Amino acid sequence: MLEQLEVILREALDALSSVNNPDSLRAWDSKFLGKKGLVTEMVRSVGQMPKEERAAFGKRANEVKVALTDAFAEREALVAARRLAQDLEEGEIDVTLPGRPTEAGGLHPSTQTLRQFYDIWGDMGFQVYRSREVEDDDTNFTLLNFPPHHPARDMQDTFYTTTPNVILRTHTSPGQIHAMRNLGNGGTQPIRVILPGMVYRFEQITARSEVQFHQVEGLAVGRNITMTDLKGTIAAFARRVYGENARVRFRASYFPFTEPSMEVDVECFLCGGKGCRVCKYSGWIEIAGSGMVHPTVLQNGGYDPAEWSGFAFGMGPERMTMNKHGINDIRYFWGNDLRFLEQF
């Protein structure tokens, strides 16, 4: 039995010297040291030997087992070191190669349009004034010349809250009241502001309408401001957005908070006024609603309409972006689809 044990020891050491990968290591360990390994079986056979030989054999068997366990650990460390060196050699990095570019994020198309608006109106002397999105009914409607039960209220489906008379604003126009009261110094100072922000309408979501979207309100109040000032200002804005040769037209309209009121169209920049899908074959694209501030609204803002006058306008960045890029579905702006957003 001792001779057989020595044979197994030599066989195991010879086999271990040629092991060069983890799979072979596991196979060697299973063959010699595993639960059914040769050395393990030899140790279990001690009970079958004569009593006088058991002590010597058991001692030698344990020595063999320890020797093979130590040899296995050394070989395992050597195989791991060789494998690491091979991986480092094969995966050597050429530090002279250019690095992989990091994908940078970008501005949302609505944000890009808003920033363009800020630059243009800032050059014209308008400052950005932000007002709250949660409004009271009086500021959103009544102070803007929407009396209770006025039919014009039906033009803007409203999100009401559980608090009476507290709503989500349906337009940025209530910001006019805040701006006049906060910046007008009691109706004694002229103001020129734009009021950008999100507005909310309780409407069915379609390709042309959303429950939330941006608006940019504009307001100028001063002495002797006339319709001519409004038309010239809007025309200058259109030329900055659509080019120096952009043609603008004004159409009579109705808004409770302005009188007179008008819609503003710009000649279609895609077809040059000939008619296309973007302009619905009319040759013109609507870009804003505007008008002279109603005397009642001026008075509610703290100004004496006998001495002060003003104009106001409102435009939608998403709608203008859709027109500019031929986008046919406003839902793309809020869908968070990178395939759409990365185009801008």
C-alpha cells in the first residue's frame, strides 16, 4: 500500500507539472484530491490494513496529501499569473491612439427655441420675467377682462385643483398683471418684458395639441405706444427668426385682454409663399397673437389707461419649431425619444 501511495504521488506531481489552464487544474484536483480522488480513496482504505501497518501508512498518506495540496496551490498561482500576463500582452493598449469620444448631451429643441427668443427680445430691450404656473382664477381670467361666465373662457379648457379658484394657468397672460404690479412701481414706470413658461390645457392629446406646452408672452407699457410700435416690433422679430426678407401680415382677431387684436403670420419659409404641406398650402404660417393692451387690463395692472398704453403678444415655441423643421406631431417634444431629440 505504501508503494502504491508513492506511485500515486509521483503520478500526481508529473501530471501537475503539465497543467496550464484552470480547467486542467480542476480535473487534476478531482482526480487526486477530490472526494473520489486516488489519494482520498487510499486514506479511506486504512481500515482494511493490518493494525501494525496503519499508523505508518496513515502518517505517510497525510504527508502525501499535504504535499499535493501545497503543490496544487503553487501551480494554481502560477497558472493565474501566466494567464494574467497573457491577457495583458494580448490586450495591450496603444496609448498613441485617439481616445473614444464621449457622447455629450444636447439642449431640448424647445429650450433651443426659447433661448433664441431670449436673445432676440433681449436685443430689443425686453427683460425675462417669470411668473407662477399655479394661478388663481381672478388673475388667470377676471383681471384679463374675462368676466365670470364669459364665453371666451370656453376657448381654454382649464385644469382645476381641489382648492377653490386655484388652477393651472391656461396661458402666460396672467403674468402681465404680475409684471405691471411688480415692475410698474404703482403705474409710474414703463416696462418691457417677455414672460416664458409652461401652460396647461385640459384637451385631448393629438398630433397638434398637448395638455402642456410653452408660451412666450410679451408686454410693453409706456406713454404713447401705438399699434405701429407693435407691428414694427413683431416684424423685426420675424426677420430675426426667419431671415431679413421675411414678409409679415396681420389679420384682425379677438382676445379679451387686447383691443384691437390681431393674428400675425409670416410668409412660409419653406415654399416661399407658393403653398406646401407645412403652411397647409396657404403660403403663410401663423406665429403669434397680439394686440393693444385693453384699458381694463391696464387699470387692473395699476396703470391709468388715460395716460399709459401698451401692446402684448403671445407665441408658442413648440409650434414655431414644428413649422421651422417640418415636424408634424407635437407629441414628439414630450416623448423623450432620443431618435427625435438627437436631431437637434
